[in-house]
Amino acid sequence: MANGAVSYDPAGRYAVKVEDIPYRRDGDRSWLALTYQPQGAGPFPALLEVHGGAWNNGDRTGAPALAEGLAASGVVVASIDFRMGGEDPYPSSLADINYATRWLKRHAADFHADAASVGGLGISSGGHLIMLSAMRPRDPRYAALPLPEAAGLDATLAYVVSLWGVLDPLGRYRMAQARGLGHYIKYHDAYFGTEEAQAEASPLMILQRGERVELPPALLIQGTADEGVPPGMIEEVAARYQAAGGQAELAWFEGMPHGIAGWPDAEVARMIARIKGFIAQQVAPAVGAR
């Protein structure tokens, strides 16, 4: 349930409380959300963050500068762990992300956040996952995990941010084959299993096929020196997203490579400022939980 009008100023300054919270349990297994909560009355916008790691590696602690930078301006950030490749291939991650989205909406008030303004952000393979989840929030495979306490909520997102997202897994797989990038090939195989699965789960190919999907406002952040995604992929995603009726903003960062670890602090700060501005544009009209 929404808390009312969202209070968000990108220039805001808040102390931030950082806390691990289990968001899902299954028998003796549990999955954590590392939450970053601005210390104020709110109601704040909220953001689900999905880490990168080629669908097989990484965890919720991977981008603290990004999460803390957003939270310090007045955005509640929940960075989640989720199942990954190997024992838990596609679409396991999507089921966890869908569940976590509903969980964050249900518990938004606990963080002085607004359920209607929950957006998503993903990094690299996480950019692929959050975009796919945003486009298919009601896919029965992705929504397969019940959350009885939030039976009336779905996993739609108010907006989505992809940071150098691998938005065409099959295109990246073929690029890796052509360039002899064995580590990429291994990770794609471990998560997707087949080329058919990569095509089915490709946001770019979903748009090429003309599937009926959700198209929340999207910010696509891309470095011009990124060799981890196929050339021309991000431009085609943005163009097709817009042609399908969605809003897609493409933000280029000159000379930046794939992965935030290779970005200078000044460019990271500029990127965070760009994300803040985008969030501010999206959350103002939010009324009522979805």
C-alpha cells in the first residue's frame, strides 16, 4: 500500500542505515536483501538492485558505492541475493527477483518507502535479469513462488535501470564464440543451457518478435569502451523499446568499460547523478500500489 506522495529530491542528504534482512526462506535455505534505508520520514522511492556476475557469480554486496550513493539522496535500496546458474539454471533467478519485487512492495512501509514507486536496477547480467523481470512481471514461471502476505500485489515496476546490461544473451554468446571468449561461453551454458533458452530470454529478441510485454520507463547506461556486450545491441534495444511504445533513455559514458570496477570515482558519481535524475522524473506521479 502506498504511503502517499513520494518525497524525493536528488540533491537530498540523509544518513543511511544498512541492514541484512531475509526476504525469502525455503526450508533451511534463506536469501538476503542488503537494505540501505535513508533515515527520515519519507515516504521515499524504493529500488530493487540486482547484481551482476554473468548469471553465475556475485552477491548482494557487489556495488556498495552505487547503493549508498542512491540511498544517501533518499532512495530505499534493497540489494538481493538470488539463485544462479549451475544447480539453479534459468529461470530460477527470475522467480527470486519477481518474489523480491512483491516482497519489497509489501514491506515498503517498513522502510518509510512508497510501494507504488518501486523500481528496479541491474548491473551487467543483472541488467538483463531486471529488464526481463520488468517486461514479464506476470509470466507464470517468474511469478511461481507464492507470497501469501502479498497476494494482491504483482511484480510490475515503476521504472527500470540497466547498467551495461547484457540485454541480448544469445548475441553476446555468439560474440563470445567468434572471439574465443571461453569464460563467457561457460557461464552462458551454465545458466541458460541452450541457445533456444537464450533467445527466449533475450529482451532484444522479445522486442524483435513483437511480444506483448510491459514497458516501464527505462534508463540504459552504457560505456563507449564496453567490450562485454555486442556492438549495436544497446542502440537497437533502445530504438525497439521506443518503437513498441515504451520510454527508453540511452546514457553514454565516454571511454568507460564493462563493469563498475573499471570506472573512475568521478564517472561513478556522474552516473549516480544521472540515475537520481531519472528516478526523480519517474516517481512523482506514483499513486497507489500496483
